[in-house]
Amino acid sequence: MIYSDRDLKKLIDEGRLVIEPFDPDSVQPSSIDLRVGNQFRVFANSRYPYIDVKERMDDLTELVEVADDEAFILHPGEFVLGSTLERVALPDDVVGRLEGKSSLGRLGLLIHSSLPGDEPVLVRDDDGTIQWRPIEEVVRKELGREVVSFDPETLAIDFAEITGRYEGPPDRIFEVMLESGRSVRVTAGHNLFVRSETGGVRKARTAEVITGAEVAVPPAEEPWLGDGLIFESVVEVRDTGEWETIFDLEVRPGGRKIENFLAGRGGVFVSNTAGYVDPGFAGYLTLELSNVANLPITIYPGMRIGQLSIFQMTSAAENPYGSGVLGSKYKGQEGPTPSRYYENFSKD
């Protein structure tokens, strides 16, 4: 269930949802507009030959602060981190979803995106039936209990529980085609998994994927549950020029962030976007900003950058974000916060 403007205002009045500073005019029919702050993190690409997700790289990004009356210039193909102007805090029984403004997406500025409704997803129903279903049906009709995913640590393929479903505003659709004929239609800001320089996998936004890149897929012959990933070369990334309503799935069984599922024609692994805000989260939201246009785009501090929707959970989270058992990495974050994924390996 998604909160309406009436219920969003009530949630804020009760103090259960915190948006600071709060502008009543930011409330939309089913979301709250959030603004961008004046700090950005840009990548210093010349310092490392590649990004090693196991290592802490404090100087991988540089903090840039612009004056309130100046603009940050985001160049074509560039990816930077920003931050919301507002501090956000959620209670333990709702989950948030942050998406970019459609009007900005039409200029080429993307935050988080997903898949068009007719893209097939391989799901397993409660009765054990395994079949491909359009993601629109999986989301709207709540079909399928589990989806094919891979373990981000072992890279083994298996089913994982669908823990959230999302429908968002229209976005521009791209098609990624592989040498075997497999393909997937996604938005430019959505992540695929490509072979990393160290032989593992890393996320790459569709707009960054080039011909010849190797994308993670399951083996050609089924059954492949329990098998590991293989990689297949990209032959074309095509801008379809079409705008369609987008859909996404959350895959976090038991609070564990699997964050991927199999979709497309023939099967390509795609990533959950980073737009979910966990129950219990408190802090400033880090924005992942990409320019997929052919011209630079100006980003002015204080401009409306995204919209936060709130969804009711079936019950309060047993371990909300920030609880000791989870080891939450971004609790209380301020400003654009770089990835702390390396902490997953230090725990092991």
C-alpha cells in the first residue's frame, strides 16, 4: 500500500515520518519532493586502475561544494554522488522509495530507474510453479513468491524471496543485446552486472555499458540452480526512444541484500536500484546522479531532484535499519556518502 498525500501529511504531523526542513508544498498526490544539497562527490578516475570492492578507497572520490547561487555542471556520461537537502527519518513499519523527477529524466538526468512492464522475470509461485511473468504482473498482481537471483558472495544461482514491489513514473527505455540473442530492456540508470578487472562482478549502469562488455548471465543449459554465473559479450546498447512506466522488485530475504534478479529475453541479471530507504533509517539520502544526455546539465542547490514515496509494510521490522544486528553502514549519514561495500568483506 502506497501512502496518499493525505496520509503522508498525517504521518509527518504525528512525527513518525521526519522530513527536515519540511515544505508543505513539496507533498504530491503519492510522494514528497526532495531537494538536492550543495555537496557532490566526483570520481578521481586517474588514481586507481580499477575499483576493488574489497578495499577501502577513501580518495576514490573528491568532495566538491558549490555556492547556493551557483550550479554544479554534470557532464555527459558522468556519474557523481549528491545528497538531499532534507534529513529523512522513517519509522520501523514503512519503507521509502526514492525516484528521480520525470521532468529531469526527460533532460537526461537520472537518479534511480528500473524495467518496463513487459520485461519477463523468472519467478516461482507458492505452489512451486516456475515460469516467466511480465514484471508488471509480478508487481501489480503480487504474483510469484521467489525470483531467480545470484548470491553476491559465492555467485551461485538460486531462488530468493521477493520482499518488495514497486511501480514508478515513465522513463526512457534502452535495450541491451548480447551475442547469443539474449536481451533486456531497462532504463539508462539501471544497473547490470559486468565482469570486473579482478575477474569478479561489479555493477554498471546501462548508460555506461559498451559494446564488448561482458554481462553476467546464467549458463545456457537449464537447470542451472546452484551453478555459478557466466559472462556474455554485449553486441549493442540501443536507445529505443520509448518512455514507459517502470517496475522494480526488492530482493532482501531476511534482511540480506541479495539485490538482483533474472529478467529479459533469455535471462540477464539486473540489479535492484539503490532507491529503497529502509525502515528505521535516519539521515540524509545519498543521490546517484547520471547524465545520459549529449550536453552538460546544470544542477542548482535547492532544486527539486527526486520524489520519496512511502509504502506500508505488513508488520514492523524486527530489525530496523541501524539496529546492532544488521551492522548498518549508512546510519546517520550526512552529505554524499561514498560506498562502504568493503565492510562486507572485513566482517568475513
